[in-house]
Amino acid sequence: MEADFWLQRWQEGRTGFHRAEVMPLLEKYWLALGVPAGGRVFVPLAGKTLDMHWLAARGMQVLGGELSALAVDAFFAEAGLAPDVSEDLDGVHHRAGAIDLVRGDVFALSAATLGAMDAVYDRAALIALPPVMRRRYVAEVYGKLPRGCRGLLITLEYPQAQMDGPPFSVGEAEVRELFAQDWAVELLERKDILAHEPRFSDDGLTALATAVYRLQRG
């Protein structure tokens, strides 16, 4: 899961992880976090997700992190937006309205930048990473988020032996272990979705579920 892997996926258009609509689980559970209007929300490994527009439309200040220039350019072009572009140590910022999408390495985002966040929305970042990188990601990226930060985390669960990731299966026990040191973890929902995801059943999966967690940094 090195940088070149994801850059090539975008280059080849192999972006099955991108949704053409807002994630229903975001719409269902965002209010449960209680993030006030004007709150600053971090969206890691953002791609060109429409979820950033949804969050901005609800009064959030959105900071996205994305490696691929193709994804960043497509996000704004498909919305008919011409962002202001600038660069600093975090990466190349693309700003339009309430959205700041930073092109660069998510691990390079500074403690000062992430320390200003009120919330984090993680739909496809944790499950995009293999086990060793997941540990590093939680330690080094979530580790820069401040006390009191709230999170909405969405994962997939399936028999890992039946399919190579990404996306990877990340079960509840691993989520609780990864976040145990600094975060309170509450499971909000687990739902069987295999019948609605034929591409996964066609690949041989016998079970597939989504799980949604509310996080709170102590």
C-alpha cells in the first residue's frame, strides 16, 4: 500500500471505493457526534468523495487529505469549482468555500493542523490500509488530533481469507485495540450488506457487513 499503488489506481480509473452519492451512514449518524456548526472536520484519504460537500453544506469547515492530484482535480472540476491553490509544509492546499483539500502524504500533516480539528470522518481510510499501516495511521495521524475530538468511523467486516484487500476487513476487536489508549469507542451499527454488493459476492465473499463507530478522544 505504498503511494504508487494508490496513484496507479487513480491513473487507471480503478476507483471502486468511490461512491457516486453521499454515504447514507454519514447522513444517518453525523448528528450523533454533536459537532457544532462551524466545526472543523478532517476527512483522511478523501479521494473525491461527495461527503465533503455534504459536510460543508451543513456548516462544517472541511479539511481533506488526499495523495492523488487526479482525485483532487476531479473533486473540484466535477463540482464546477475553481479552487485557490497554495503550498506549505502540509502539502498543496486547494481551497473553495468551506473545503480545503490538501494534496500530499496524510502522515505529513502537522500536529498544529490536525490539532485544530473538532472531528474526524473516516469512511475509507482505515480499511484501505494493511495491518501494520493501520497501527501507524492511528498512532501518527489520529495521534495528532486533540483531546475532545469526535469521530465517525465506518469499517467493513468479511472473512479476510476470502479476499485480498483493499478494502480490508477490520473487526470490532481490532478497532477497540487500535483506539484503546486514547479514544472511547462506541459501536453504533453493524449491518449485513452482502446482498447489496454483488461485486463482492461475485468475488467469492460469503459474508460482508458495515460497522459504524462513534469515537471520542479523552
